[in-house]
Amino acid sequence: MTLTATGCGGSSENTSLGGPIEIEVSQLFITVTNKSGMAITDIKLEVIPVGAQTRFGASHYRLENANKKDFSLGELRGSDGTPFNLRVHKPDRVRVTATDIDSTAYDIEIPWS
């Protein structure tokens, strides 16, 4: 089972609308909040730039229910190790995938604002 949520936000911050996993984008961090009711594992965060550029990502092994994980924009890397830089790359959207302990897959994507 795959769940997808899309949200809209203001000009300085972006947040997914409710759902089992919330994503909040700020100037320095992308915060992932687990609201699924159980632990989630294999969390993968991706920033997807405009066009066919490299996707930049980070991962986290496990996030308990009601906990948050702040991903610094500086820790995001492309598949070749290229660091994410807002001056060079124009982000289009943020995507988070994860699996809960009942094997339910989550795939949440929000636009970058």
C-alpha cells in the first residue's frame, strides 16, 4: 500500500497537510515528523531539482511515533557525492519515503516554495 500526500505552503515555509508523515521546509532544515501511530524505518528524503539534474538525498534508519528528524540542507548529497547548494540547484519538490513496522509503504511529496 502506498500513501501519497501533497501540500501547499507559504512563501517562506512549506508543510505537508497532515497525514502519517509531515514534511516542513525551512531556510536551513527539512523536518520530517512521524505521525503514523507506529515507528517508521528506512526513511529516505530527496530534494528533486527542476529539470533532469541530480536528486539530492539523505536517509535515517528509524523514527519513532511523534518524533521529528531535522535534515540539514548541508547534509544532502547527490548519488555521486555532490553536496546540495541552493545557489547552484533550484529545488522543485521534496519527497520522503518510509516503511512502518507493519510493512506499509509511505511516499509523500510536497512542492518546494
